[in-house]
Amino acid sequence: MKPLIDASSIYEAARIGRIPVLDGLYTVEIARYEIGNTLWKHTSLHGDFSPEESAEMMLLFMDAFTVMRFLQLKGHEKGVLELASELRIPYYDASYIYFAVKHELPLITEDAQMAKKGGEAGLNCLSMKDL
């Protein structure tokens, strides 16, 4: 089975020009929001991108999203909350770990803390450089 990838690694795939590797990978619906928030931060707060550049990048992500497999949080909210409390991590991070554990998938993340917590939950955690 293909791995589950979080927003940090989706963003990294775009940054290093490896969007094709996302084809068929799993992610959680929240990744759409996290990518949008990341683009907003880089544009509005840090000035790294112009609004036009950010809009172009969002189109790139929207194309990538069409070939990815999105797992829906609906019906799993309680389990994610319990895991977040158990691991003492934010709910949105717990959602990736929850689904990776539930579906027995490796987790792709650039977030060292999430990788550490995923390892504690018994996951094989990798980064984009491992793909």
C-alpha cells in the first residue's frame, strides 16, 4: 500500500519539484487547509511570494490533489482526539498519525516532532528524501 503523507511533505514535494511522487499517496482532508495556510503565511506574513505566485502555486497543489487519495475525518473525530491527548500533540498532527496507524501505512513527514510521535505509535516514519 502507498504511504500516507502530511502537508509538510506535500509542500516539500512541490518545493523540490517532485510533485509526481504524490500520485496515489494517501493524506487527510486537513492537508488542503494546511497547504492553503502555508501559502498564506509565505505570502502575507513573510513576503516570500507575491499573491500571483501564491495563486500559481495553489493551482499546482490543486492538480496534485486530484491524484492523491484523501481520507475523511468524519466519523473518526473521537479517535483522533483520544490519540492527540495520549500523544500530547495537536489534533491536526494526530489526524495523520491516527489514519496511518488505522490503515497500517508508513507516514511521510518533514516534521521531526510528528515523526517522533508517529514512531512512538509504532509507525515507520519517512521524509521526502526517502521516496
